[in-house]
Amino acid sequence: MTLTAAPNIKHSVLVGRQAIFDRQKGVFGYELLYRDGQANSAQVIDGDEATARVMVNTFLEMGIDQIAGTGQAFINLTANFFLSQNYEVLPKNNVVLEVLESIEPTPLVIQALVRARQLGYKIALDDFIVRDSHRALLEVTDFVKVDILALTREQLFEQIDVLKQYPVRLLAEKVENQEVYTLCYEKGFEYFQGYFFCKPQIIEGVKLSGNRMAIVLLLAKLQDPDIKMEALEELVGNDLSLSLKLLRFVNSASVGLPRVVHSIGQAVGMVGTERMRQWASLLVLANTGGKPSELMRIALIRGRMCQELSRLQGESASQGFTIGLFSVLDAYFDCEMKQLLADLPLASDVLLALTDRQGCFGEILTCVMSYERGDWDQIEASRFEPHIIRHEYFLSTEWANEVMKATLGVG
């Protein structure tokens, strides 16, 4: 097998990512979610060729640094891909090669994994369940990913007891709520992956703290469609921290203004009320504190993607950005979305998109979140071509990374 791609395969490759967090809720890396978009057509290709195509068209074409930044990129590989050693085109410093659960630990496979580690690659066992026939894998791996939802609590404890006998680091997959996260944390898992980090931890009806309510009220004022330029300038100017961050952001490369801006009033005059309102809103969210910075990155990527996909559909790009940005509000404030949005003066189609995923904006947000989670069937049922979604995803990720550096000093 050679690392060559079909001429038009770049139009059918889908790549998403899901963050992996450490015990401090910082981002350790991303699992890359991929699939050949031709898989449902008459042209059938095997898993090895599909994996090779993905490597060529994403990691060699886009660059793995663009996808994972300074974090670790977890990549699923087939047995033949290990045996063929074609993974050696990937950088060693930030790539973790995942051994699929379907791979049998034959002597040749074990030998291939030993070689990969000797070359400097890290190995992870995906959806691993301890069995006598598979224990040899535990001697040649660095990470063990455990599907929490696939086990009862008793089975999980038994697995952990065995895994702790080996020098491996445990990663909990499908961490869906606070209870599961706490359990895994207490049991010594070092890394965590799942929707818990992007969902509210507190059920509907819990009141927001005074500080968080003040932030929501500020967001409400910023979203007032009738706000005047002078009022916006005064609103932002009253918050020194927000003013400084906004000026730093406006003058950053990600915005690209032709000259340096020295005041909020000047910034509003140059870029307009609508864009300033958007930027101020994202900076308000950046100042909430106590949440993983990755949540802000997700908000930015969604905002930019929804903005551009809305533009392609002839819808309001500004409202698209707001929908994407605000889609994480429930996770930010640990409160149900409907309860939060009751205090924000948003248009009815924006509200329907955020609460019920209805209307054109709702379809766009669903498409963006499906790509983020690797729900390829949902993407293929959308109104957008897969290669367009992929293109916008990578552009949005690049933009989000620039904004994070400019506003938070986070790469």
C-alpha cells in the first residue's frame, strides 16, 4: 500500500476532532474523527486505503499543527497500517497512534507496536477491555482508553484494578455527566473525553450567581438590536478589563485592520456597531473564568462556521455568528439554555435555533455540531457539500486559534 490519493478525494474527506482533557480540565489533545466521504457510494475502498487517503489529504495537506496545535493528536489506525509502517509520515512529538479494538494482538502486531514506540511514537488502546488474550498489548502501550458507558460500575472497577498493574495512563471515554467525571477522577483516570465538558452540569431551575447574572445582563445589553454606537462605546468603556482585551483583539492579526486603533470609540467607528458587538460578546464569555479554555475555542469555531455557512445560504452572517457563539452558553453558566435566553433580546429565529435546532439557522448549527462530533450521517443529510463543511471547519479553527492568542494568550 502506498500513500497516494485519488484525484478528487480531497472533496470527500471529513475530519472532525473531540478534545481530550487532563485532570486540571486543560486540553491534552484531540481525537481526530475521520471517514472517507465516498464510503456510501458505489465505489468501495478498504479501511487501509481510506486511512492512507485521510493521512494524505488532512495531515500532509492541512498540517497536523493546524489541527491539534501543541496538543496530542490521537489517530485511529488499522492493523495493516501499523504493519506497513506508513504512519511514519506523521510527526512523533504530537501524535498518538490508536490501536482499534478490532485489532488482534498477533506476534506481528506486537512487534509493529514495539517498533513504533522505539521510533518515538506513543500508542493508545482504543475501547480496550482486559482479556487474557489481549494482555500482551498492555506491555507495549502508553494510554488505555476505556469506554465508560460500555461497562457496569462493577466491571469498570475490575478493569481499573487490572490496568493499574501496568505502566499505562488511563483515559475515560464518553464522560457524559458530573457523576461519571467525578467517579473516573477519583479512580485515578488521568484524561477525560466526552460531552460532559460541553454540557451544563446543573439542572434547570438553579439560580445564577450574582457575578454570572451580571455577565448575562451585559450580554443582553450587547445584543440589543437598537443599541447606538455611543451607548456601545460607553458600555464597553465602563469595563476596563473588557476595554483592554477588546483593543488588543482589534489590533491583532486575526482582525487585520489597516492601522492601529487606540480607543474604543475609534474601534467602533472603524469596524461598525455590529462587529464590535460580536467581539465584545465573545470577550465577555472569555472573562467568565472557571471553565476550560477549550470551551471558548469551541464557541469561536462554531461562531465562525455558523457565520460563513449562513452567508452561503443567504442568511444573516451576524446572526449566524451569534448562534454559534451562544451555543455554549449553557455550559458556560451551568444552566439550561432556555432559562438563560429568557434574559437576552434575541430574534425569534435565533432563539428557535439555539433551543430547538429549528429553522435554517437551526439546521446550520446542527450541521456544525455534527461535524464537531463526527456524526457523518447527519452531515451527509445536510444542505452543504462535505468538502465545504471541512473547508470552513479548518478556516474557523485557524481563526479561533488566532483569536485565542490575541485575547487570552492561549495557543
